[in-house]
Amino acid sequence: MSTMKAAQWDPTLQKVVINQIPIPEPKENEFLVKIASASLCLSDLMSIAIPKADRDYAVTLGHEGAGYVNKLHPSAEGKGFKVGDAVGFLYIIGCCFECRGCMVHNNHCLTQDSRVQGFTADGFFAEYALVDWHSAIVLPSNLDVKTASPLFCAGVTAYHCVDSCELNPGDWLVIIGCGGLGQFATQYAKAMGFKIIGIDINDEILANVKSQGADVVFNSRTNKTYAKEILELTQGGAPAVAVFSNANAAYKSAPPLVRLGGILMVVGLPHDGVTFDALDIARGTYRVKGDSTGIPQRMPKAIAFTAKHNIQPEVEIRTSLDEVPDMVATMQAGKNTKRMVVSL
């Protein structure tokens, strides 16, 4: 049996280990992908945090991937893919992709037990991975497969969130949390014609987002008057404020920055959830919306926009799966300023 290298979370050792595991065989609706890039997302730390009592087996980490079609199951033939195609893909398998639940989110499948790769099924920090053809798309020629993986969580999520903010060209968008998703959101928002205010607590990250198109940036930790300055700049608040941080403080800071009747976009996922003032919502002080990677049917619009406007992720390239433990440690320490990508 042929084997491959994979970076897995070991629930017994409580650490990331590099294992040799069998190369999987594609099943119904699947094809095997030779991974060209896989990237680390903050939510991968949620996978690591799953208690051993709830998941007592080693799982290959990673839910952002891109690569080359290597082998198709007969049921995946004739679906628009062939061996050698450079593809990107989402990360939920085992769902039907067509029921009422799947039209909302594939985690809500009503007919099958969906699984999330990198969490409850093996993910993409491996030499090969299984992909359901429904979740895949052939990459446009100007998107490099060796750095494209961040598009398939962070990128698509950021696009959907900015696109759902109901803004017009020239409107202000406040982005709270300017890491990987916030930097993608800045590029998308600039391409859509919006004016961008970036907020973070890391000056290096703020410099990155400024170089990617943010009109104004504020360090909310060191600038004690940033909220007042934003209200003056936007003449009473921005029509949309998107929170890409998972910090409770980020969500607490957001409502005062929203213009009356504007949108507060939920993106970041705090461990204990978020709370909003019911009276504010009932009176229409602001409206709460949320978005995510969404379903595969929404993906082509995001990828086409990305290619048309040549939106590229800011990445830190790693060249070996052996580096995944260090990548995880760097993210846990909060020291990463760009998306960390293993490019194979």
C-alpha cells in the first residue's frame, strides 16, 4: 500500500505529529488531489481544541487547500474535471449538496452526515487529499495553485462578507481584525470601490493592510481616541462594520462605530459566542448579519472576482509539511502576520 506524509493532531500526545499514512482511494463523487498548497487558518486551532473524549483519533489538519486532480472515482467523471487540472476546493464532505439544509450551509445537510475536513475528517496538510467534486473549481490561469489555498476559506469568506454589507461605491467599511481574512476583505472592498478603515492591535499587521489598500488604520490598543476619530471621519459612523477578529473586545468595540441603521457583520468566531443589545436590534440601531465560506454554488462568483481583480493573498511560504508544528505554535503565540502556507 502506498503511503504519504501528513501533519496530524494526535489527541493522546496532544501535539501535531508528522505521520506516514495510506494514500486514500476516492469514493463516490470524489477525486484524489495531489496537494500543491495548504494553509493554516485560525479556526484550525478550534480543531486542535476538540477534547479527546469527542475525537479520540488522529486527524490530518487543514481545511484550506489547492492542488492537482490525480485520480477520479468513476462517479466524478464527466463533471468538468480531469487528471492534471489545477483546482481549489471547499472542505465539507459526506453531504448531498442539494437538500434544503445544504442550500443554507453544507453543515446543515438533512439527508447525510456531513463532515468537516481538518476537524472530523482528514484535511489538507498532506501530500494527497480527497475532494468531493461538488466542492471544487478549476482555477483561473492567473491564480497560482501553489499559493491559492487561502482563497478557499479566508478568501471566499472575506468576499462573501464584504459583498453582503450592502454598500455602494464610496461608502466606508470598517474592518476590525486585519489578519488574513481582514487583509483579503481589504483587497475585495477596495476593488468594489469602498473606503476602508482598518483596526487592529498589531502595527505590523496594520502596515500590511495599509499596503493592500486601507485608507486609514488605527491601533485600538495604543490609540485611545480611535473611536472618536472614526466617528468624525465617517460623519457619524460607517454604514458597515465587519468583525474579522475572534476577540470579545473586538465585538464589544463594534456597535458604536456603526452608523444608525447600518450593518454589523459577524465573521470572527469567539470561543463563547457573541452578545448584542436586544434593544439596539429591536430599535434598528444596527442590523446584525453574518457570512462564511458558504456553499459551493456561491464559490464561482468569488473566484471569478478574485481572478478579474488579481487579488492575491499575503502569504508566508513554508516548503515542507514538517513545518506545520512550528506554524501551529506560531499561530498559538499570536506571532503570525500573514497567512502561513505550505507550498509543495
